Amino acid sequence: MTEQEKDVLCTRYGHCKFLFFVHLFARYVKDAFRRRARMRISGENNRVPYQPAGCEIQIFGNNNLVDIHPSVTSWGGVIAIGDRATPVHNCVVKIGKNSSAVQADLSLFEDGSRILIGENCLLSWGVYVWATDRHAVYAQDSKCVLNQGTEVIIEDHVWVGMNALILKNSRISKNSVVGAHAVVSKKITEENCVIAGNPARVVKRGINWSGARPKDFKKELPVT
């Protein structure tokens, strides 16, 4: 519990310990209920070895895997594999160790599609990662499907800014930053770069990033 939460409770209940503990118990029951309600699986041989706090998982289909490393303690958002009307099979979602998301929704709606997120990644709020489209776009004459989706790959140590959209068949290379509101729709093979815009492109090269605040990062630098 944060200091701010303690101050709010003190204001609300004063020094009445009984009411304080009733509040904590009610909060515990509510959180426990919400955790149980956050996973919905329909089908056979679907596997979710670990589910972090804040993560809602919905699976409709068979032989799907959501493999989140146990070091991922918080992942806000929804992981959706198929839906009731269109179940899908043999899909994979992998999230590497020490990654986190404030609010990131991952969606897969084609058989055999996958989303792979590496280690030490940080996804902000309002982020959408779509491994596939929900509707077909096809050539008028040949009826050949033009928007087949297979995968999205986000390599190690990538920071995805708020309200970014990562579309099917995209790849973001390691040590990169995706700018706010960017729309990534292709493979970015360059490492250590900033990607921004719609459609997203490399706007700066030769960078890296840290999870520390800028002022704190400066303090960590060696004195020369």
C-alpha cells in the first residue's frame, strides 16, 4: 500500500483500526475475485503456466500457449486469442523476463499466429499489438488474400510509448524506442533507434534507453 493510499484511508476512517481492517479485507476479497475472473479459456490443450497481476487472458480454440516469464509481476491489458465466433488454434504468446506493461492489449485471430516479446521490455498505456487482422482484404480479380498475418516480434529491451499500434508482420529490433502514437506496420531491422510516425520509420539512430528518470540516470553516470 502506498503512502497516498494510507493518507486517504486515514482521512476516511480516522484512527478506527476496525474499519481500516474491514476495508483491507474487502479489498483483498475484491482483488481475489477479479483475479479469478481475468482468465477465460474455451477449448482443449490450452496452456497458461503463469498469469501476472493485472493481466486478463481470453482463449477460444485449441493448442494455444501463453508463456509469460514468472519475473513479469505486472502486465496490464488483455491477451486475446480468438473469440467465441472465430476460435483459433496453435497460437503462441511469449513475454520475456522482467518485461512489463501499463496497458497493452495483444490480439491473435489466425491459426498459428504468434506474438513474441523479449526481455526487459516496457510497454506504456493504450498500446495495441495485433498479430493479425480481423477481416480479409483480397485482390479483386484473383481473390488472393493480401493481409495475411503471422507474427509480431518485439526484441529485447524495447520501450513502446503510449497509444502506439504494432500491426501484423512487424518486428522491432532490440534497444529501440517506439514513439507515442506510432503505427508500426513493417519489420524494423535496425537496432538502437527511435521509431515514430504513421507509418512508423526510423527518426533517430545510435540511441539506448533506461528505465530510470532522466535526472536519476544522470546521477548514475561516472564523474569525469
